[in-house]
Amino acid sequence: MKKCIFMWLSCFFIFSASAQGIENLEKATINVAEKVGKAVVSISTVVKEKIGGWRFESPFEDEFFRRFFEEFFGEFPEREYKRVGLGSGVIIDREGYILTNEHVVRGATQIKVKLSDGREFNAKLKGIDKRTDLAVIKIDAHNLPVAELGDSDNLKIGQWVLAIGNPFGFAIENPEPTVTVGVISALHRYLPRLRRRERTYDDLIQTDAAINPGNSGGPLVDLNGKIIGINVAIITTSGGYEGIGFAIPINKAKRVLGRLIRGEKILYGWLGISIQDLNEDLRSYFGIKERKGVIVVKVFKKSPAQKAGIKEGDLILEFNHQKIKASRELVRMVTATPVGEVITLTILRSGRKREIRVKVGKRPEDIEKLTYYEEEGYEFRGLKVEDLTPYLKRKYKIEENGGVVIVDIESDSPAEKSGLEIGDVILKVEGERVKDKEDFKRITSKVKGNCLIKTNRGYFVIKEK
């Protein structure tokens, strides 16, 4: 009997504690919704687009068909259309400054804001940052409700959060925002650029709190009512909510907020390299036991990296003596570094560690238009050679530790006619051992007539003509 009473009491207390916990969570959710919801606004934009000329949508469309229809129907005049967009934002200052996404207000000729109390204002764009997809707009109002900025550096997976948005404030009678509840599902998420998403996102907060289309720019808040992120994107196959939403960490916004308010251009650090993570095979090849480092795949022309002497195939192990575990980690470090600051990269080249100081440059807006730097090799009778680097050894599966590697052969040249191939390693010229590119240049500059070449595949004769 006593045992039954004890079990009954235990279950009662557990149930009571659970019920109390649920009630506390409910109260916290209600308090946050009431407190922060007053500072969440609906944003409506008008974007003017010009569309002109004949638009022939057909699987057979080509230049011939386009000209045929233009001659038959005549040219269609260019027309201007107005496209309306809806989004959300959050008031961060009593004087009317509102934080939202850059894509919510991009290209807008008119921006209107509707508050949760129903008041409407015209807004002015103060500053944008395309890279982080953040923008600040301002309305001419005072003593407004403000949401408090929190700290996104110490978030935990499983932490309860609320996503608040107001995309339909202009379309419904009740302008109060909507609230959804969930948890932080993951941290430091990466979203690559896709056809329908024109930018890359990095270091995002992932949540299962519903973020529907139009909630972009609204806040993601914790149970203390503090903003920990700005809602920015969803992953969906249907166009609606499917349980995977993303927010920009508020600390990333805080780093640029002052400059956005002042209308200043946001600058990001840039080295000018294309990098790749190291997999198990690459770590084994380079003899790296720790899970660290990235390999330089390409170097941009006239970039800070090229000027400092960074080369293809270099392994970057540390940034200012901080170990690099992945390429995205290095990107975050570089972009957060002030332009003009000199940093130290610890690299591994040809089995040796060295430190290279690099002056961080300004990230160009049109990186896609830049060209990569290719180190100029020495040419001899139609072939071009380079020093044997770890990158080239891996690329051409070379086992030799000395000589120079052929990286290009001109068509119909004496070198091509001799039977030499790209990737061959030249070990000797006219019986003299070749250590590097300077050796090869020195020896071949004295050669007259036919030239005997020894490679890792055997001997070849390069004729003078």
C-alpha cells in the first residue's frame, strides 16, 4: 500500500512539474510575442522594371525566329511595369530605424512601412549590405517600440526560439504580426548560390520555427525577447514552409549596423584566392595528421595573395596563428578583417612551413569578372615548364622529387613532334641534371641543334626545327 502511494505521489509531482514547465514556456512565449511583436513591421515595396522588344517563348527560339516575328509583327515598344513586394522588418531604434533584408528592399522606388498599431509611413533607404543580405530603412516617427538586440555567439542547438513576421500587414485588417515557435535546429549553416538564390549565405542559424515567404526581414528571438537573428531564407520544394528556415546571426548584423545607419559602404577583407578543403587523401599525401588546413587552388591576378607570393598548391594552415579547419572558416576570418590590415598566413610549401605576411585588400563587387594568375613558365621549342610543386605532383601523379614538369606544349612545335607530353618530368638536358626551372633555362639557352632530353618516361630528341 505504501509503495502504491509513493508511486502515485511520484507521478503526481512529475506531472505537476511537467505541467508547470509547459505553463512557464507558454507564459514566456506570450510575453515575448506581446513585447517584440509591437516592434515588428510590414514592408511594402514598389520596383519598376522595363520590359521591351519581342519575347518569343518557344523551344525553337533562335535569332532567325526572332527576326522573322519582328518583321511580321513589328518591334514591341519597351514598357515599364511595377512589381509589388512584401516583407518584414524590426524597429531597432526609437527614432525610426528598421532592420530588414537587403533583398526585401532591393531596387525599390517606393518603400512603405505599416506598424503593428496600423499606422503607415513612407520609408527611406539608409544603407544596404548585399553580402550579408541586410538593410536599414528609416521612417519619420519618434518614441517607437523597440526590440532589443541579443547575442548570437552563445546559442545552443535545441534552444527555444520565436520567429516573428508581418508580411501581410497591408492586406489584412489586423496588422499585428504572426508568431511561430520552434527550436534552433543547427548552427553555422551554409547555403550555396542557386539559380533562384543569387547569393551565397554562410554561418546561418537553422530553425524549425515556421518562416514562410514574406517573413524575410523579421526577427528570430529567444525566450527573453532578445533578437538573435534576422529571418532570411527557407528550403522548400513546394514554395511553402517545410520545417527548414534560416536566420542571419544578429552579431553579424551588429558588426555593420552603425555603418548601415550612416549610409556607408560596407567593405570586406579579401585575399584573392580560391581554396579547397583537405580530404583524407590530401592530408595523407601532404603528411598532415591533424584535421586542419586548406589548399590554394587558384590565385587571382594582382590580388593581395599574388603580391605577397602565395602560389597554387600552397597549404594554408593558420591565419594569424589560429588553426584553419575548413575553407569557410578561413573565408569568415578574412572577410571580418579590416581592409588594409596586415595578417600572417602560416603555409606549407614543398614540405616546409613558412609564414607569409599579406595586406588584406577590399573584396571586389564583381569577382566573377576577375581572372586567375598563372605563373609564367619558361618556354623552349614549344614546351613550357614549371618547378615541381606538391600541387603539380598531385595533379600529374608525379613520384619524382627533382626536375621540372611540362605544363604546356604548343601544337605542331618541335616539342610536340618529339613525343613529349604534358605532365612529363624533365630530369636531364644534354646529360646535365636539371634541378629547377632556372637550371632548365640556363642549360637550354646554350643548346644549338638537336637537343637530348631525359624524362621520367625515357629519352627524347627535340629538333631545332
